Amino acid sequence: MSLSERVMVIGAGPAGLEAARGVADLDRQVLLVESKGQLGGTPYEHYATLTPHLRETGDVMRAMLDGINSHPLVDVRLETRVVASEGEAGHFRVTLENADGQRTEEEVGAVIVATGFSHFDPGRETQMYGYYEYDDVVTLVDAEHMMQNGRMVRPSTGEPPERVAFIQCVGSRDRQIGNTYCSKVCCGIASKQSIEIKRMLPNAKIFIFYIDMRMYGFWEDQIYWKAQEEHKVNYVRGIVTEIIKKGDKLLIKGEDTTMGRPMEVTMDLVILSVGMEPSRGTLQMGQIFGLPREPHGFLATVGEPLDTVSTPVAGVFVAGAAAGPKDIEDSVSMGGMAAAKAVGLLNRLARALV
Amino acid sequence: MSLSERVMVIGAGPAGLEAARGVADLDRQVLLVESKGQLGGTPYEHYATLTPHLRETGDVMRAMLDGINSHPLVDVRLETRVVASEGEAGHFRVTLENADGQRTEEEVGAVIVATGFSHFDPGRETQMYGYYEYDDVVTLVDAEHMMQNGRMVRPSTGEPPERVAFIQCVGSRDRQIGNTYCSKVCCGIASKQSIEIKRMLPNAKIFIFYIDMRMYGFWEDQIYWKAQEEHKVNYVRGIVTEIIKKGDKLLIKGEDTTMGRPMEVTMDLVILSVGMEPSRGTLQMGQIFGLPREPHGFLATVGEPLDTVSTPVAGVFVAGAAAGPKDIEDSVSMGGMAAAKAVGLLNRLARALV
């Protein structure tokens, strides 16, 4: 059977887009499969702006999206899912299904899985934050949608909030709900949002309740110091144990661990910093390609820390948050590395045939 | 002038090694230039074991090192420095100088700068931790060297310590000394070392004094929980303001910010978690290739967060900690991405000539 020199990239978020561009720039054909109706993935769909520079997502991603759409070597299939695969490195026969239920078979030589994460559902397994009970308890994602619409309001009244609280680590660092990992980006995103809310509502008071502020690298001063010094965001080290309704406000109960005392504060809007879990597509691709999952449920890689993209299945690579909590920089770096690895593998297979 | 299809990689740590392997696997010649006498970079030279699995560095890196040494497309130049460069993308003429002072000229089409970081010198600009005064105040790196030798002792006596303190953020998150960024990996390395010390000295008491434990992603349970639950490492949120000698012990003064009270504790050994700064090689390559530095002094990239490796100079890419604080996973991912970008650029230049 002849070697297929084409690489399939599954998922068109930052990791998948960089992987596709990388493979195409290495003069190989790419089959880019995306289940949604547009390119860009979770950041493009759900985030108004991106860390670290708080620029609008569309502006940041436009060149990347245009580059893929116009690249003669990239065959983009939107609203399409991978439903089956057989074969092996150099010779995968994959079955795709489009939105109309039509199935096609494609041959590809290597596969890059970039199917990303989904946000933790704060109603799942824990009721303590009242996400499905109280209109004014929202998630980071809901807050981004409000920013996309240019209106930051209390959903219950449509009025701008005066006091806003972020609660960190919702669905992360939590043995009880089963997610023992840190989701890596929520500290950065909450801090970014706090700056944006202050820009929209200069008189609002913002509180971020946290265990550790994981503002690693340049985020420390680019976002964290900026939030505190320029925008007077209040960071409170504490544990929130309960949110209840009090009149038309939300009463947050817990402990301020720096002050070492119980805490009861009222808020107009509570934003839950929900963490990352493997997306449905990530779980499905794991099954279809026989990829083992690591103990947290994401797709396992081999050879860490020196290899971030190889899976135990030859010819199948992973990039981005399908392999665990990743920021955008992680995701694009992994996408680029996966492109190099996939094409490198096809080169080796081609030489072996000569 | 004819296009040079060879890629020069400068620096042979994890980022440079992955970049070199990536380029070679893409069937291009690599000129790998390393100023030291061996491959492997800072982790291989200075670290006994690596995060996240605490495996010995030699074991972890052996396959990577062997792969580079045996690759027919990689021309390794040890004890060699880049001392000058002229030309442009596709046509760089670089001058190398070896340990004997002999100079050669080489033509390369693209350059990947992977010259890494150096550890913050804790005697520089701040005397408060007594690094150059007290034998029993050491750095993370000194501790790794002791582990490489299989002997964790108080340097003053040669005896094993009973009480060991780590002080986090030495040379990081500190406006006074001028490093306003977080160095990203020190929390993980200190926690890794604390586990290793407990394995060597089960009766030792270990304390880690920190501002925030930045154990992002899987480090949270892989290292942080493990240190606390299996190895009974004591994490103390606090600020250390002074270390003084008291008899043959070290007295640490500061504030326990969780308990909200002053703190005075004696220790046998103090390990300073020193952060990252641009290495001398990184600064030199910045000058030689005309690469601007970002506000913290590392080499600037363009297009972040969607491009982690492109510099403002066409044909010159950066990978790893030359661009800022990076963990090993970041570094290899960037190395792989830089390989794809460098070869992709040479492909485009070659097509433009046809």
C-alpha cells in the first residue's frame, strides 16, 4: 500500500491551526477537520480578548485564520467529525462525517489531534456556588460573552454591577470533584477580565478570591501587577464555602486565610473561574485512535518532559489542551512541534520505502 | 548569491536539541553550535533529576543526546561560539570561534537561538540572604550538585541537615532588584528537591517559604500534593526578610502571612530558589543578530501569544528560556516549532528563487 503523505489535523483552535500551517509550510498537504462551523477554536468562539496583551481575539487571530483559509495545501472541512479510523502510521484510512450525515473515506499518513478542552460545568457535582440557581453567578466564559457584546451587567437586572467577585479554582485543584490538577490559565484570565471590567466600569469594586495566584512568567507584571496597581483590583487569599442570596445581592461566605478570619461579603456579580476538562472530541479521538489517557483523563504523551506531542500510537500526535491544561503559547508551540514531528515521520517512512 | 539550506542552532539545551533534531528530521543540515564542552545545556549540566517524574537527568536525556550525536545531518561544534554574523534570511555568513581561538566562516540560511538562561546570583544587589557570608546558605543549583554527588549535607560541617528551608522568589517578582517577572519553574524545582531530600534524609524537616505556589497544570498533584501528603513537606506562606547566624544554625526572620505573625525559626540549611535571567550567550546573540530585547531583558518575540518563536529579524528564531522563563516542556515545544518555522522559511525562499 502506498504511503499517504497527507497529514490530518483534527481541531482548528490555536494548536490545530499552527499545526496545519506548519505542515503546509513544510510543503505537505493538510486535511484540517473541525466539528464547528468556523475556525479558531475555543478562544475565537468564546473569548473577547486574549492574554497577555488584552487585544481583541479577532484581531490577534485574523492573520492565522486567513493564512489557513488561503493556503493551497490546506483542505478545510468544517462541521465535520472523524468517526472511524483504521490502519497505521503512513496509512491511516479515516472516515469523516459532515453535518448532513454524509460519510467519506480519506487516506492520511499522520494525524495531529488538537481537539482541546471543555470548561468545567460548575453545576456538576457541586451545588455550593449556585450556578444554576442564581442569575448573577456566571462563569469566566459567560463574562467573556458579555464583553464580546460590550455590556457587563448583572443578568438579573441588566444593570452594571458595583461589586464583582471572581472565585478561582472552580473545578480545579479539587479532589472531591475529581479534578486534582491546576487548570493553569484561570488566574490569568480572571485577572485579565478584572482589568477589562474596570475599564468598562471604573467605579466597580473587583475582588478575586484565590488560593495561589499562578501568574507565571511575564504574566506576573504584565497582568497581575497591572491589575493591582493600575486598576486597583483586590486580591483576597481565601476559601469560599458558600454563596447564598441575600435580598437582591449574593452573599459570599468563607474564610480570609491571610487575615485568618471568617468572611462574609455581598456582591452584585460572581464570576466562577472554571477550569479545563478534556473535551468530548478529545475523548472521542482517544477512543477512535486507541490513545491512552493519562491519570487526569487527558490524552497521554510519552517521553515527557522532552517530548510534549508524541502519543504511544505511532503516527498520531497531540497538540494543545487535549493533552492537559495549556495556555495559548503552549498550544501553538505544541502545534508547531507536532507539525515538525508528523512531517519528520513521513520523511522517515518514505525513505524506508526506497 | 545562492540560498544556504542549512540551519544553525545555537545552544544545545532541551530547546536547541529539539530544534536540531526537528530540522534534521526534516532532511535539512544542521550546524549545532554549543559554547560548553558537552551537549545537554543547563538541565544536563546542573540538575540531578528533572520534573515532573524526578527521573535522573542522564536517563531522561540520553536518547535525545544520542539522537543528535549520531544524526548524519547534524554537525556538532562544541566549545564554539558565534562571534559575528552578517547577511540576511537565506544568506547568513556567521563567524565561529572555537576554544583554540580559531575562527571559521559558515553559511547558513536560518538561525535558531536557544542560548537559555542563567541563574540569578543571590549575592548580586541583595545581601539579605547571606549567600556569600554563610556556608549553609546555598542555591537550588548547589543543592542539585549535592544530589548529583549523592550527599545532601550542611557545607559547614559535612553532616546531614535536620532542618532545611527553601526560600522562593529569590531574584524573581522583585521590583527592587529589577526582575519583575516570575521565573516559572522554581516552585516546581524546590518541591521536587524537597521530595528528594526526604528520600535521602527521611527524618529531616523541610519548610518551603513562598508567596504563591505556582504548581500549574499536572505539577499540582504530581509534585505539590505528593510533597505534602507522602513526604510531609511543610509549606509556609510567608516573607523572609533576613537570615542571620545563630551559633552554628541559621536564624530566619520574617512574617508568616497565613498566621499573620512574625516568624523566627532556626535552620541547618537554607536553599535559595534563584530565578532565571538571560544568559550571557543570550545577550551576546541578541547583539550579534540585532535582536531586540523585551522589557525584562530576554529576546523579544513577535506575534504573541500565537507565535512563540519568531523574532523581528527575518530568518532568526528563538526557542526556550532565551525568550523568558520557560519550563522544559515549553522549551522543547518551542524548539520543535522553531524547527518547523525555519525549514518552512527556507522552503519559501527556495520557491521564490525558482
